[in-house]
Amino acid sequence: MTGTIMGAADVSRVLTRIAHEIVERNDGALDVVLLGIPSRGLPLAHRLAQRIAEIEPGFDADAATGALDITMYRDDLFKNPTRAIGTTTVPDAGIDDAVVVLVDDVFHTGRTIRAALDAIRDLGRPRAVQLATLVDRGHRELPIRADYVGKNIPTARSERVDVHVEELDGEDAVILRKGE
Amino acid sequence: MRHLLSAKDLSRDDAILILDTAAQMAATQEREVRKLPTLRGKTVVNLFFEDSTRTRISFEAAAKRLSADVINFSAKGSSVSKGESLKDTALTLQAMGADAVVVRHWASGAASRLATSGWMHGSVLNAGDGTHQHPTQALLDAFTMRKHLVTDPLGNDLAGLTVAIVGDVLHSRVARSNVQLLHTLGATVVLVAPPTLVPIGIDPWPCDVVHTLDQALDAYDIDALMMLRVQRERMTGGGAAFFPSPEEYSRIYGLDGARMRRLPDHAIIMHPGPMNRGLEISAEAADSPRSVIVEQVANGVAVRMAALYLLLAGEEGAA
């Protein structure tokens, strides 16, 4: 099945559910820090933070959200054209002893998350690291799993999953495309 | 980009990409763990035929922070002092598997020769060749100016800024690289030097030339003032062949406290180092809060990390 798999309403409902799951799993959101992986994980992290702030009034959405660029930690740097390096911003309080929730749009081979785990290691020592993803499309190449999944989408390896977000693409959508 | 040989080769987009990458590299240098795994398994050779402390250490620090292996090769005490040619040295480095060679040489054009002769397949970074080019110095100068003088640095050039470069332009590869790069980035460049220290054939350079520092301070609204070192070791016949006395040079071209106070309040003072305190710059100017000379050194590491990343990451063998 190709075409639009999730629309704006679906994305919104899923993010609300994940926000509740994060709060439930961590008995509140006191130590939670959300780190979005650019480019599309970042706006998703901000939206999750806003939703958590609505559930947990003491939660400061802006202060607990950051960006984690993983370019310099990739294991395929020498197999692809040179990538521009993005910005990494960590909350002022740092991530030591925090519960870091990594936020990405598509969970696929697990290699991005492996790189993110290495990047986190250079930033501090969180109490725990959890993973939230809008879409899990399978085909893992590493023993890594997600804690919060928006939607599982069975795909063929050759297919492509494109996530559009309002902040960057003008609309919220998850689109499955046939591969070449 | 495969080599970094000359500031002239850089387009505006290339230059901004390097500066933006350097900004991200600089941010990583404020962390507790400053080492990145990015260039693990790559070998960078520092090939220095001319004395240098800060450039060599800066490149070495940059390569190590990116986890590359660094081999230092200085001409003194090596086979070069036994008469080995640049070609044979290059073949040796190729055999050792150098992915990048950082070269400093007393002969203008040495880096380009190394890059284009097919002696080795690694990337070549020019760390200063004779009186020709020193592109990473120009990039770190531009990075420092952009950080201090441009409101929203990321993604932007230096349009609208006026930069004065004062002193021994004739022998200065720093000045040559800066004139080209600053022009590419949209800044206005004014060279200030005695006629004896202005190169022949300067007319086509994209800059103005004036002959006293006071004249430059009167005529231009200077945002960044870059003092050059008087390079006596390159002056055939010593300094006396180019100006009557160090005292006179200092009086007309030196930056002292009084001249510094004539600059606009936001203006910064730069020097590529090493400084001749008391000759081209007074201690008062060098140590004032407007001086960014020490910061230039720190920015040099970030800029060189960016250059190494952009040259060495990416597909093997791709241009």
C-alpha cells in the first residue's frame, strides 16, 4: 500500500498519545529532556514538549528541549557525499542524570540512533535514554528498539517513507513511496 | 572540494560553508569531551619545511579533535636536510597512506605542486607557501570578524564591513589570502603600507591602498584592523632596505593606544601572530579588550577542523 499513510490529524493524535506515554513511563516529566534529531525530529520534539507541558504544568517545554546533530558520529561518512553539519543545542542544565528522550521521524536501520547514542555519550551521562519515533518502518540492522512508536508501517526495503512536518514542509503527513 | 590551496579558489558559497561548519566545530569545543570520532582511521601528515609553532599545533589539535592520526614531519632533522626532493617526500607520504597532507613551505606554489603533480592521492591543505597563500589563516580571520561584527553570523557573509590590513604586505601571504577571501565575502579591504612594502602589480587586487595609518583612520570607518608582522627574515638586506628605521616604521605604521582610540567603538584589533610588540603593535593595543588576537588562535582550531572535515569526509575518491 503506497500513498499517504497518516494525515495531520493522525500525526497530532499520535504525538498526544506519545506525550502521555512518556509522562506515564517516567512517573511525571521532572527529569525528562527531549532531544530532536534534525531535521524533522526537531519540530516533533518541540511539539511533544508542548504536549507534555499541557499534561504536567511544572514542565518547562523550552528549557527541556534540544537538538542533537549526529552527522559527525555517522558510520557512513566515507560512503556518501559530504554532509553539512547541523546545530546541536542542549538545555542549559545539561543532560547529566536526566532521562533523555531521543525524537526522530522515521526509525529504520537503527544506525542513526546508534550515532545518537555515541553523540550523547560526549555530552554527558543521562540516567536513561529512551527513543520516540513517529514511524517505525522495520529493517533493523542493529539491536536497537524504540520505546514510543507512533505507527508501525510494514515496508519493503526498496520503498521510501517521507515524513512531512508543518514547520518545514507546510503540512503534516507520512507518505509511503514505491522505490526505484 | 578536494584540496585547499588558495583563498582565490573559494567561491562565496564554499567560504560560507567552511565558516558555518567551523561555527559548529567551535560549539563542540566548549563541551567537556571535545573529541569527535568523525575522522577515525584517517591519517593527516603535517609536512613543515618552514618553522611554525601555532599553525602546526593548530592543525595538529584540529586533526586530533576529529580522531584522525597525526604524523608530524618537519624538514629540520629529516631526510629533507639530506637533500631529498619534494617529489620523493611526497611519494614516501603516499606509501605511508596519508589521507591529507598539511604543507608549509618556503617556496610559493609548493602546495599546488604537491596537489597537482599526481605524486600522491591525498588532499593537500596549504598551510602557507612562501609569500603566496595561507588560506586557513584568512578563513579564521573571516570567522573571527563574522563572529564579532555580523549580527546573525550563520549563513552570512561580511558585506558592508571595512577591513584595514596594515604593514608588510609585500612579504605577507596572510594579506594576499585575506584580500581575496574578504573580497569574495563582500567586505571592503584597505591595505596600509609604505610604498616599499607594497607588491609590484597590486593594481588588479580588489582593494584600496593608502600609505600611512593616520590617513586610513581618517578616510575609512574601520570595523577590523589587522596588523601584520614585519617579516625581517624574508627581507633581503634586512629591514633597512625597506624602511629607514624600526622607530620610523613604528611611528607611521604602528598601532599604539592613541591610534586605537580613534577607531570606532565596535572595531576589533587582529594580528596573525607572532607579534613584534613595540614594532607594529604596542602592548597597550595588543592587550586591550578590543584585541581578539588570542581568540584568533582558538578560532583557528575550529576552522581547521572544518577544513579537514569537508576535505576528508565524503565518498572515497569522489571529487
